[in-house]
Amino acid sequence: MNRRRFLSAMGAFGLAGSAIGGWKYWPEQGWSNPCLASLPEAVAHHPLMQSVWSGLDPAQVWDCHVHLVGGGDADNGTWFSPAMDSLWHPVLRLQKLFYMNAGCVHEAPGQLDQSYVARMLNLVDGMRPGFKAMLFAFDWFHDENGQPDRDRSIFHIPNAYAAQVARSHPDAFEWVASIHPYRADCVEALQAAMRDGARAIKWLPSAMGIDPLSPRCDRFYAALAAADMPIVSHAGRELAVQGGNQDFGNPLRLRRAMDHGVRVVLAHCASDGDDQDLDQGANGTRVKSYELFARLMDEPRYADKLHADISALTQFNRAWALKAVLQRADWHPRLLNGSDYPLPGVMPLFSATDLANMGLLDPAAVPLLQEVRAHNPLLFDFALKRLLRSGQHQFPSSVFETRRFFERKSA
């Protein structure tokens, strides 16, 4: 693939600007996920791979940020916008092609949904027994009256489907519900999700039409606080799911949830984009979203309410924040690991070599990690983060043993 096609493809993820600066982001492992099966024995038993599990209880290791994908070909209510298959929407179409390849799906009629789950089961089987992936549902975009709007939605993964997949494979999966807070039945939907075993609530504010600062959310916040159910919410700029109001991803807008007593997990440590500094008033300047996230993390009143996941921090558009996050040891008890799967299978988005050049990874680990990624992107993401170092700093075991956070209160 030539450089022009590379930049077009990266533009589909909003990353072309990062690539224009030079050739260092040319994909070191090519464009296509090879979708290989189990690790070769020599790789699986390599001392470095054994070391990534050292000091961990695999039964406590839950990947807290995993996307469930479906096209509705199994009569389960899942849905993709037709625009993702349209030549009139080349960005969306290219994104879908990358996602489908990353998840190793078969797009033959009736096979997409089934093959995505089958591939995930294969990847989880490549982890240590006890490990689980937390599967995200994804609600419709809703208007200000709380009505679903399919025309402004990109995809939909019903709570019932996520619950069914987790229930069918209890040794591999947990699930996370997605409920729009403007819905008239949002509290009832939350109660139903809890009965079905949901561990958290997933929001992507821009793509779902949620303003976390709106009073419309208060009824839902009260119910979440009473149930001790956390929200895992995207923060900062959203690139992977198009549409909506990007300002809704401002980390400061989630103060309202925490002031109601809700535990909040800010995805990706808000490591991409910029937002208005609302603390300066209506005319506040725009600053890096990460700076606003850091401000919230340093406010004592949110010490037991605000958490963050480190999903996608190793992507080349976010890796600039890795050193700072690694060195903030005071934050580490409040960080949670997630992979943002299937993105680790989108081959151009990650470069172990680049992380080594940044001084965050031993160069000797790069070839092994590349081999792991060709077979198991989920394990690659986990192993890479376990091997990251910034001076004497690394992510402790508690960042990966996330189960306790999501089991704080039983149903």
C-alpha cells in the first residue's frame, strides 16, 4: 500500500495528522490482521511471556474495556448503520473493514456475529484460566426527548445480546450494560440489567447523544449511586465512532455524576483531543482533555469516585501520555486495565518498536510481542502493558486485577 492510501486509512481513525510527520508510523506488522490461532509453544513458554503473569491472580484479571460487535445476522438485535457499507461514506466503510479484520469475522451470511464471538473465545482461551473479558453493550443515539434516533446512530448492541453471550460463556465473559440516561425507562432498564448480571454502564457521550452535565441525567445518577454501579465513559475526542457532539466528551462534564455519588471510570485517561476548560466559565479556553482529566484526578473530593482505564494508551496517537501516567504512582490504585478490543487487532494503530524508541519498552521484547500480536491481539495488549517501564515506574498488579472494583457490591 502506498503512502497516500496509508494516510487515507489513518484518516478514517482521525490519525492522518500524526502520520504526515514522517514514516515512523508505517505499520510495522502490515495492514491486515493475519488471524492466526494459538501461540506457538516456543512463544507461549518463553520466559518473558511467563513473566507477564508473575504476581497476578488470573481469576482477578478482568479486561474492563471490550467491544462486542454484531451485524444482526443471528436475529439478536445487533445493528450496523447501512452507511458503514456504503461507497458514499468511505470513512465509515473503511473503518468497518478494519474492525471486521481486527475481529477476524466471516462476513458470509449468518456468520459475522457468531465468528466474532468464536474468535474472542479463542483469544480468551490463550490467557490464563480465570481471566475474563467484559463485553460492552451499546445503546442507540437518543434525542433530547429520550427517543432513540437510528439515523444518528452508528451501531447498536442490545443489553439482552451482551447478557446472553456472557451467560452462554460464563468462564470467559462478563458484560457491561449501555443505558441512555434520557430514556423514560432508564431506571427500570438499570434494574433489569443488574438482575441480568451487568457489572457497569457503558457510555460514549458524543456518539450516543449524552450530555453528562445535563439535569436530565440526575434520575439515572441517583439510581446508579444507590446501586453502586459504575459508569465507564469515553472522555476526550472520539475517533472510532463518528458523529455527535464532541464537547460531550469533556471530562469535567462528569463532575455531575460524581457529585451524585456515582463511581466513574474515564476511558483512555482522556488522552486524545482538547476540551473547553469549564472551570473558567462559559468562555473558558480549550486545553488538552488529558489536563482536565489530571485536574479531576488530583481533586481530593473525587478520590473514591474517579477512576480511569488505560485502554488504548499504547496506540500511537495516545502514547505521548504513557510516560506521565506511568510516573503518577499516586494514581495507580485508581487505574484499571482494558484493551479496547478489537482495536489491538487493527495492525497500523500500534508499534512496539516506537514504544521502545520512546524508552518505555525493552527493545529485546519487541520481536516476541510482534509474534504474540499476530496470534492473539488481546494477549499482546496485556503483555505490552505489563512490560512497560518509565524509569523505576511500571503499572502494578492492582491495575490488572480489576475484578474487585466491579464486584464491590453484590446484586
